[in-house]
Amino acid sequence: MTLRHTPLPEETFAPFVEKMRAAGLPELSIRTFRLHYAQLVAGGTGFIPATEAAPVDDLPDYATLDGTDDAAGHAALPKTVVLKLNGGLGTSMGMSGPKSLLPVKDGLTFLDIIVRQVLHHRRQTGVRLPLVLMNSFNTQDATLTALQAYPDLTQDLPFTFLQHKSPKVWVDTLAPVEWPADPDKEWCPPGHGDIYVALLTTGLLEQMLAAGYTHLFVSNSDNLGAVLDTRILGFVARRRIPFLMEVTARTPADRKGGHLARRPDGRLLLRELSQCPPDELDRFQDITRYRYFNTNNLWIHLPSLQELLRANDDVLDLPLIRNEKPVDPTVPRSPRVYQLETAMGSAIASFAGAEALCVPRSRFAPVKRSSDLILLWSDVYRLTADARLVADVPVLPLVELDDAHFGLIDDLRRRFPYGAPSLRHATRLSVRGDVFFGRDVTVVGVASVVHDGPQPLHIPDGARLGSV
């Protein structure tokens, strides 16, 4: 059996085969990379034009789910697995370890809170509910060490499995990158679309099915809003939906994020910013045209996934995401490379009968920047007894911190040595410049702090910032 791909001479791809086999990557990973590399060689950009991505007008809404869905969800819970994407290092925030080990609330890390959510479900329902983490080679060891703090977290599935890695490609020659100064820079993550390949190559998909599991709830480990919801599970189970994407209404803050669209054949698709032709950016970012934003919370019917993979030679032909970057991200002027990636949500177009559900914004609370983290640290959020992170305000305040001074986690801690200011009554907090916050600072309404002096500005203890 052969993959459907643009014809590619064996000698063209041979250096990649040699490199990937030497790194111990499985043959399925190599075949998948070949599919995307062939598209690159053929001039593929990964662009999805508006003619192939029509707006989606109406979707089922979470508010319409009822007790029947809840009951169906509880019935399906014993056959459900929670899977968290846990491969990120948080390098954009200056971290060198797993992002999920960053303390976010009451001294607890993302991982602590996730584990406690699962253990609470087990205690309340008596189900076996496994927690599985898809790690990268960079996060595996530290994550396993952190899990040792929870000896009662036992299950019949592995706690972790590894995503693969892909060779970077030189932009000018399309050859595999060689970077002797730091060989690790020759590789990149293949995007979370690799989850389907990794489930197969590790044997985890087969193991889950053999153990009687039928549904998989997948989300990012840095999104603590993505708790297992029995009503959504019941919605999926009752309607026998093979693949469900949770989406939420786009706001101006989501203009550059991946949105939901519809193909000419009627199937749903996910389109990321890097897949938009440059001359269509205005339409891409029109939140009244493309109304729904992908939360990256997915529900997958495992037997349907297995059937789809078998029908496609074990490979989902996911749309290519061609990212151009410097070979060394810390040196912007270093030579340019392509990173060939895919998004796991783009599999929505591969499943006949796939659907999307519009969910409350509360199910999407990721931490991508220090501004997101300071909001979680603040009194806007509280941690409930069942380890859910709940916002105590009707509308979240907008926090904008100067990346030059607050972008790295160590800088954030130095500038907020007593924790976050009170933001419960804030509408917006904007900080520009070298600013340090004292103890018990309160923000009310709209507050803007701008400082460009030669010495740091210190906000005194007990200060009140802003005006209604």
C-alpha cells in the first residue's frame, strides 16, 4: 500500500529517511513526513483560500444541552479517557521545563490541578477515568517525576506517550537542516496533529480499544477551562458523533486564531492564520464573517478513529502548515527553515459526520503569555473544591503587560513579588515600562501605567489604580 502524495523521487527524500531512522523514528512517522515534504517540494504553501473555506453560520449551542445529555454522559464516562497535550516547554515565557509544571493558583501547577480534577471525578462517580499525557522528549522525564506526588493515581493505561519530532528543512535548498552548533535545533515538533500517528506507533490506540474505551477527550494542558463535561460527552455519545470540536464565539482578541469554516463539500474544516493567503488576511480576521474560534478541545470516538486510519493506510492526510522560522529561534537572523506541521483539529474534515459545538468562553482559558498568567494568579479566579478554576466576574478584565519587562516568568515574579494585584473590579490593566508592584495593590475600572524613566517605577503597597 502507498500513500497518496505528489510523486517524489527516492533520492530526493533519502537524506530525510536516513536522518529520521538514525534518530529512531518509526516508519509511520517517516511516511507521514514524506507526505508533507512532497507537498512542499511541489510548491505547496498550505494556504486554504476563502473559496475553500466558507463561513459557518449556525452551530449547536452548549446552552441547549439538557439532563438527557448529562445522563448519557455519565453512562459513557466509564469508557472515556482524558488526554492532555503536554509537550510544551513554555520557552516563550523563558521556561526550560514543562509548562504544565508552572504554578498557576494557590501554589498548584497546571498538572496538579489536572490530576486533582481527574481524581475528583473518580471519587464522585466511581469510574476508572484514566489521565494520559502526550509528552515531548523535552517534557517526559520531569512530568513523570511530578506525577510521583500522586501515588493514588493508578490506572490501566500508561500515564504518558511520546509525540514524534520532524526534521527542519532549509528554505533555500529544501534539504534537511544540519546545525552542528546545536543539533537539537535541527528538529522541530510536528504540530499536535502528530497525535494520531503517535497513538498508533505507541500502540496506545489499540490498548485503549482493547480495554473497552470508546471516547477520548483531548485538550491542552495549559487550558484549565477544559474540564471533562458529562453533558458534552453525552451529546457526543447520544448522537454517535465521531469527532466533535468545541468552538466559542470569536472576539477581537481572537482575530489571528484558528477559525471554523466549511468546505465546498459541506464538511467542516479548521483554518489557521498561517494557512490564509496573504491577500485574504482581512477576511480571515473578520470576526463577523468567521464567527467561531477553535478552543482545541476535541472529543473523538475511538472506534471511528481506528476505522478511518485503517481506510487511509494509517495516515490522516491533514492540511499542511508551513511555518518559516530562523533555525535558531534565539537568533532571529540565523538562516531560515521550514517547519512542516499539522493541527489535530484539522482532522474534523476527515471524519464523515464530524460536528462542532459552541461552548461558553469559560472552557477556553489558556496561558500563552504572562498577561494570561497574571489573570489566573489574581482574585478574578478561584479554585473550587473539585479543582475547577472558576471566574468570579461576569466579564474577564483585559490585561496587557509589556513583554520587554514582563514577558519572562522570572521577570513577572520579580515585578509582582507579592502576587497579582486585585483585578476583581478591573476592566482593563495596561502596563508599559519597568514597573514593580507592591503588596495589596487594587485595580478598579481602567488602569494604564506607562513609565519610561531611567529608574524602575515602584507601585506602593496598598495603591489603588484606575478609574471607573
